[in-house]
Amino acid sequence: MRFLVLLVLLVSVSLADVRVVVTYPWIGDLVRKIGGDRVSIHVIAKGTEDPHFVVPKPSHIAKLRRADLLIIQGAYLEVGFLPPLLRQANNLKIQPGREGFLDLSNYVQLIEKPEVVSRAMGDVHPEGNPHYHLDPYNIPLLAEAVKEKLCKIDPDGCPLYEKNFEEFASRWRSKLIEWNREFSTLKGVRVIAYHSLFNYLLKRYGIVLAGTLEPLPGIPPTRSHIEKLLRLENVKIILVGVYNERRTARFLAERIGAKVVLLPHDVGSLPEVRDLFSLFDEILRRLKDG
């Protein structure tokens, strides 16, 4: 009898879990903070990977096949690796447009949406810049979207999701006060970035993007383009992501008297970045030290 009771409890616990697959670690952290113990999470990409070029693996297919919910960053960021995984997983409930699919890009205002798109423009995203999670003001909107989707899929867990969301949002509001105060000291600082990865953060806090090492999105630096960047004045910082090559940035920094600053873009991209809170803490610390 005791064995049967234990078996029933184990089955009920396993059925309570919402199996969630997310494309990037920051989404996984957000889902974990809202879903708590009621969700199991599989993250496709690593924090150290270039988010544009994630390598699809068979293990991801198995997780997608059993998933109740798929959450993506969207804005065409996953277009290079997610479609073949979804086709092979053959899980109808997590296909775009179905209840088990959530595209977070639909819940924020995207910037840099091109009027026209052509190959001559480089690797542009037709819906706009997809790196919107690096504006800290977007995170509560995304957390609420996750909460609402979890409540729809798992109504019994909704009181927990509501409670976790309120606690997360309250803590985030407190951190925003701190971040706003500290980031304000960087307003007007002129920077060069390798890629348009941090544009939402720069725009939010008035940090001036003077240029990019890429002549066009996704196109490696060229000699002629670097010569143009050498003519820029009063540039203090050159921003590079963890997956960017740094030789070009160091060369340019030496010539114009700037400092190269390596910034994290996702949870797990650097050892210090354990969650979304420490992501912005570390970005701030590195920018101020720069």
C-alpha cells in the first residue's frame, strides 16, 4: 500500500512539471524565476556561443519532441538553427502559432527595423534588432509574458507563477533604481562596438555609438573600414562580445587611445554572470572600469 501511495505521488509530481525548451540561457533563467519547481527547462544555446550561429544537436530534437512549451527570442535570431530542429521534433503543440509556442520579441518595441532588406546590407534582421533583452526595462515585460503563458498552459500552477512574478518584478524594480543611477554616469560616453549587440543598452542610457567594427552586420572588419574608424574622435571604449575576435579591437584601441571592454551578452557568457541580475551588474561594472 505504501508503495502505491509513493508511486501515485511520483506520478502526480511528474505530471505537474511543464517541460519548457528555450533557445537562450537568459530566457531559461527568466522561466526558472517565474516557474520555480513546476517547470523543467532545457536550453538550446550556450551563453558563450554567438547567438546567430548556434549548432543544432540531436539532443535538442529529443527535448523538443517532449516539450509542452517552446520560448524563443524571435526577430529572426534563431532562423539559422531552430527550423530544422522543429521539423525533426515533429511536435505540433510547440509550432509557431500554437499554444505551446512563445515568441518574446512580440512583447517589446524593436529598434532598427529596416525599411528594405537586401543582401547588400549584410546580415540584417527584417523585424529589427533582436538583442532587446539587453535593455533592462524590457525584462519585466518579458517576465509577464512568460507568466501569462505558463498560467495558460498550467492553470493549477498559476498562483505560484503569479507569486514568483510579483517577487521577481519587485526585486527588478529595486535594481533598476540602482542601475539607472550608475549607468547615468556614462551618458554621453562615445564607444565603438564590434556588432550591434548592445544597442538597446546604449540607447537606454545615452551612451553614444560612434561606429561599429563590422562595416555591415555580420561582415568582418575590413582595412578600409578600420581606416574610417581611425578618424573618429573622443572614443573612450571599444565594446566586444565574448565570441568576437579581439585583435582588431586591440589594434584600433591602441591607435585612438581607447580601451577594449569585453561585455557579457547572456547568462553564462562569463563566469560572473549567473543570472539576469548579475548580467546587468557585470555589464555595469565592466563599463565603469573601462
